[in-house]
Amino acid sequence: MSRIGKLPIALPDGVSIAMDEKKGIVTVKGQRGELCQTIDPAITLEVEGNTLCVKRHTEQKRHRALHGLYRALLANMVKGVSDGFTVVQELVGTGYKAQATGQLLDLSLGYSHNIIFELPKEIAVETITVKGKNPVIKMTCSDKQLLGQVASKIRSYRKPEPYKGKGIRFQGEVIRRKAGKSADK
């Protein structure tokens, strides 16, 4: 049995789960919003008190894989509507700046032009600029998948390079550094 799939999901107060059996859609509602996910018909959900259990019908390899997948997706949905997720990115480099205006993120990353990135309405963004420190982009959302995709897209505009370490990195991320040309002397 899947080690991840057999773990029960604790449902905090204020979180409710509804499943449409015909369409195979699970809806999770909480104080931070509502998330929906389609689920394979081979996977069933059982709510017992304040716990949610994910079950599968057969021991086929495909069903075993889906069992752990859907359990992880549902756990992320429950955590998202109750607590939410936060991603913090820092801009390392001389002259790198970020400024948020509503759902628009204006990035100055050393190119000849600024990059203006429009964020989805589900994501709340905040930019922090403190003198002597790297500018920081802080994004919060209830949908972990969407937040990860947006953070990855922002990072792709200027990935951290291994020689000087300049670029957009996640806070706390360690970049493996390389020695330059003068290292062999």
C-alpha cells in the first residue's frame, strides 16, 4: 500500500469537503477560499469525523500511483484553504529591483527594458526593499500548484548564475558556486 496514500488528512475547523460522484470533482472550502480538483474514478474519499481518508479499489500499478498523488493534492488543498502558502524570492544583483502595483509586478533585472509580469488574481504579492539588502518578492496564495508555477516563471527571467550568484533565487536557497578563470593561478 502507498505510504503516502494511506496517511489520513486532518481537516481543521472551518474546512469542508464536497465530492460530486458523477463528475469526479472534489471541492474544498475554507476561510482562504475554495479549490477544486478532478479525481480519477478509481479513487474514493471517506470522511470520518475530522479526518479524510483516500482509498483505491485495486492494486494495479496505475491505481497505486494515483493513490499517493491524489492524497498529496488533497492535503495541499486542505492546507491551502486553511493556512495558505507563501513563496519568498530575492533578487541578487546590482540594480535589480521589483515593484508591485496591484496585480502587476515590475522587474528591473539588468536588461535594456523592465519586465512587467501580470499575476493571476488568486495571488497576493508584496515587494520589500530595504537599503543594504536584496529586494524581496513575497507571494501568498491558497493554490500551491499555481503559486509554484508563477514563482518558477518569475525565476526564469533571470536564473541564478554560478560565478557571481546574480539572479532571482528562493529565500534560503544555496547556489553552488564555481571558481572563475583566475582560480587556477
